[in-house]
Amino acid sequence: MRAAAHHARPPRAEGAGLRTGSATAAGARARCAAAAQRTRPRPGAARAAATGSSAEASALTLEWHSVDRPALWQGPADTVLSPGSPASRLAPQWKMLLLSDGSVTRHLELLTGRETTVECLQMEELSGPASVPPAARRIATPLLQRQSLLRASSGPPLVYAASWWCAATVGSYLRDARRPIWASLAAGQVEVYREILEVYHGHSPELEALLQCPGPFWGRNYFFHHGGRPLTLIHEVFSNGLEAHLGPQWAQGAAAAAGGGGGAAEGPAAPRGGAGR
């Protein structure tokens, strides 16, 4: 699959700012819960229902979390497996996770044998200045930003996700934000095409707290296209705790070349595509 041309790791772009109340995760979850019964979003209101509470959510801010503190490597999807790329030395199962165009929700369920559950941390319309990925500009405005954690039942978070939607139409696709995105789209029989844009590897103190494990982390971003247009941009970061289900990240003999073993291995540093957070 050939990715669209983009910068290696998109910098945050000045787009729209959050219409928010509290800047805490608890406030975000409260706003989500208050909107649980709404199927069509309204400007300035929360758009989702959250389930449960978590200590790690205290690390959340209303900005999305990238893996650029510092970034170790990043590249367009069509160069990920090129010779010399750290990702080319990953074990096959980790390559599959990063580059598959299948459902992450379904992958997690097959790997863990448990239902994938969602904790919605934030779902807010954007207005005014804010940092969003440049690719999000291809989504119809006004933009809505969603942040969530995916778990296997009630276990520790396995995936952090941020996504950007058109606020005017998101309710047609995410009728119950307590469900994974793919499950919601499948329930509505919405046909989508996944275009993987980039893969990246790096650190984030906030994500270490949210995912409850040390970095660095692998992540990616991609579009879901529907009806010939981008429906949503999704940014996913995978917990190193997935090694319990996928096995070691690095292929045999590659860990030493990458600078270590397991989730702590770091590939060679590359110039950062955007400003650090």
C-alpha cells in the first residue's frame, strides 16, 4: 500500500482550539457522560460516553499525545520496510500490527481472547487556535477531537488513540462512543478504506503514564476514507505491554543492532518532523 505524500512526522499545525470546561481527565469524562444519550453532536458540548475511571487518566491533558519527546524514527508508510529502517528489523507480528489494514479492535480480541473495551477520555469540538496534525485539515470542519484508551476487558491499556472527525456528522458514525470506532462503523455497515500514512517510534512521558509502561513506543496514523473522502484521521500508539501477546518487538538478532531488547530498544535517531511537546 502506498501512502499519500506527507512529512515524515507531521508537526502540530495551528487549527482549531478546544471548547472546554475543565482541563482534567475527570472533567473530560464527566462531559462525555453528560452527552451519553446524544446521537447528534452540538457545538461546544461533549460528544461521548465514557466507561469507568482510571488513575492513569490523570496524565491526560486536552492536547493529543505524540511520541516526539524525543522522536527516534519516523517515516511514510511506503518507506517503513526499506533497508536501514528500524521498523524493518521488527519481528513479523509487530510489522503486521503496525502495517495491517485490518481492525485493531479485532486484532486485540484475537490476541488476548477478551473483548476490547474503550475508555473515552475526551470528545470535544474544536474552535480557535490548537495544535492538530496537518493531515487533519483534510477533514471537513468544524473538527472534533476524540481521545481514548483500548483495553482487553478491564486490563491495562494496550492502545492510545486520538482521532479527528467532522463535528457536524460524527454522530452518524459514532452513535455510542463507548464502543470501539471499528465496531461502531461495522454496526452501521459503513464501508471504509484505510490509508496508512506514517509510522513512528519515540518517547512520551504522558503516554508512559497512560499506558502504564515505559517507552519508547511505536505508533502510526491513517485515514479512514468513506465515499471517496477522508472520514477521520486516527493516530494510534501501541503499549509495549503487547509483547506479552505478540512476543518481543525485535526480530532475532535485531535487538542488538537496534540498541537493546524488547520495548526499550531504540532505533537510530532521525531528524524530527515537528516540534517537541
